[in-house]
Amino acid sequence: MKVAIVCDSSTGRTRAAAEEMAQVARAAGHECTVRPVQDADPAEVGAADALCVGSWCKGLFFVRQHATPATMDFIDSLDELSGKPAAVFCTYKTAVGGMLSKMAARLESRGADVTGSFKSRGPYAAAGFKGWVESLGMRNPFATGVGGVLSADIAVPDHERELGFYAKVLTTGNAPLWRDDLTNNQGTPVIGLGARSPEYEALPLQWMPHFQVADVAHSAARALELGGKEIMHGKGDDGQSQWAVLVDHNGAAFGVIPVVPDESIAADESEHVGSIAWLTLTVTDVLSTRDFYQQVVGWSATPADVEGGYEMRRPDGVSSAEICHARSDKEGIPPVWILSLPVNDFEESLRRVREGGGEVVKESTDRTYAVIRDPVGVCLALQAKK
Ligand SMILES: Cc1cc2nc3c(=O)[nH]c(=O)nc-3n(C[C@H](O)[C@H](O)[C@H](O)COP(=O)(O)O)c2cc1C
């Protein structure tokens, strides 16, 4: 990604901190520029994928701290930032008061999504900056918290055959990421493949990811207001909403559940286990769909690399999902949530898809991702383990 750092520095400490931050950003694989606010071109900074604005702390050392007027003027000169990830930073000596939150509010008034705030007492990058810059452009739905996706389920006809198909397709390679019973290789149930009994008759035949939301009842109500439908709504004895199955205006179904307590999915571990690696939804009306999920799930949206699409981001800045535009190259992909499940031996998994009565609908040219259809016609994607 392109990261633009802009700062105001009087004696050089903030500038030196910015240069060190740029090194950190480059080490994380980004392109990064550093400009003083006095010379920075607002159009160039606004065109970056992420921006970081810094000022030295000016005040009476213990009170009335603020960013420099030149810094605030620069923020005001920026065009609409449309949910772009941003951070604020300062260097200081004693205390910064409310200066960083005021800078953040000003950037947010330009449409930025401020996900980082850093202060350092010297001419160096604050410790938290590395984590912020590493999370930029990251994709990983598998997380606890609002907008994180840990599980998905479906109720299928021909249940025995389906179980056999998924068990074969997912357990390839010398270090399979999944077990025969469809838990991941740590024994965690991620995908639930149930039989289509009469009580599930109303559920559409598609994989339904479970999105964690701050307030299930609120999400369900917003979905209805925005043209969606509610298929099921689970409530406790006290009448409190516990979960709901909703359908958006494209017909894509999903569940909403409360935030799952953080039993800490170890980051290093999650790369070697079966999980939901990515989610895509291909629709003709991207903008209304983007707005629907922003309001119902609580994601923010940022333009994706793919033309016309959006990545849907959690509050920590990591993307959980993508909403893509239905074009000719997406032919055959229905407007349902397509889960990507990682497999250890991608080619062998595709072979087993065909052998087991499924179909490969689309395959990426680099042969690391394919949308498939299972024997009862349900679409999902397989992805080569990175
Ligand atoms: C006029 C003036 C006011 C300052 N006010 C504060 C303050 O209120 N709080 C604080 O922590 N540091 C304060 N500082 C210290 C600077 O913020 C700090 O030295 C900063 O790192 C300087 O950055 P620069 O080298 O990029 O100009 C002040 C410095 C000056 C010259």
C-alpha cells in the first residue's frame, strides 16, 4: 500500500520520528513518503492508501496543548477521504492533553477512518506504530470482535454425501488443515454442515457466515429498514436477542451473533489451521450493498484493488470481506457470501471436487484460489495455504 506521512516539525524531532516511521512502514512492505505540512500536496496525500499526520506538541507544557495551526490547516485542505485508514502522531516533552484526539476528529471530519494514535517523547517511532502499519491492507476475517467471522453454517439435502465430499476435499496434503469430521486440525468447529430437516426449510441453500455484531437486535432492525429480511431470530427467556439469520436485498444470507469472548486465536497458529480465510460477495449494486453491511454489521468500507469493489474492515483496520462488482469475469458466481476455506494441497482438493461430483466454477490464473460448486449446487471457494 502507499502510505503518506505528513508532519510539522519546528526543531526536527517530529520530522526525525516521521522518517523512522517511514522505515517501519517500508519494512512492512509499504511504499511511504514523508513531507512537511508546509510543502505537502493535499491531492498527493489524499491519493495514498493510508495517511499519517503528525505535529509537535505546542502548549504551556502541562495545559492547552494543541497541534500546530499549519497541521490543522493541512488537514482542512484535504479532499473527502472516504473511509481511508489514517493515524495521528506527535512528539512531546511532558503531556499532550487532548491534541491527538482533536487531530483525529479533524481528520474524521474529512472522512478518514482514524485507527491509530501515537505519541513519542523523542525523535523516534512510537511502539504501537509498527502494529498499525502492519495491519494496513491485512485480510483476515477470522477474529473475535465486531465484524470478525469465526464460523459459518448450512443445512443441506443429501447430507451424508455432502459430509463425505467436504471431508475429502478439505483434508488434502501431508499436513491437512481440516479433520474428517470437518473441524479444523485443532478440533475447532468452524463450519457447520447440518442436515436439511423441516425446521430449517426456510433457510436458503447457501453457506451463511456468522458476523459478530455489537447488538443483534439493532442489526436485525437495520437490515429490515434497509430492504433485507429476517428468517430466524433466536431470543433468550428474557426476550433478549441472541442471534438472527438475515438476508440482504441481493438474497445473500448471513447470521449475526454477539461478539465472541476473546479466547485468543494465536495469530501464528491461525496460519496453520482450517479457518475462514476470506469472504466475497459479488453483486450488481455494490454501493447499496456496501452501505447495508456498514450499517448492519458495523464494518467500514475502503475501495478494493479490484475495480468498483470494497473491502469491509473491522474497527482494528483489518479487512474481513470484500464486496465485488458482478462482471463478465464473475459469471456463474451467485450473489451469496462465498467463504474461502484454505487447504493444504490445492490441486489435489480441486481434483477431489471433480471426482466427488462437484464443479470448479472459476479458478484464479495463479492457481491459488477457485470458486467451486458442491454436489448439491452450493458455491464456496478453496484457497491454497499460504
Ligand atoms: C513553544 C513550545 C511549547 C511547547 N509546549 C509543550 C507542551 O505543552 N507539552 C509538551 O509535552 N511539550 C511541549 N513542547 C515541547 C515540544 O513539543 C517537543 O520538544 C517536540 O518534540 C518538538 O518537536 P520538533 O522538534 O519537531 O519541533 C513545547 C515546545 C515549544 C517550543
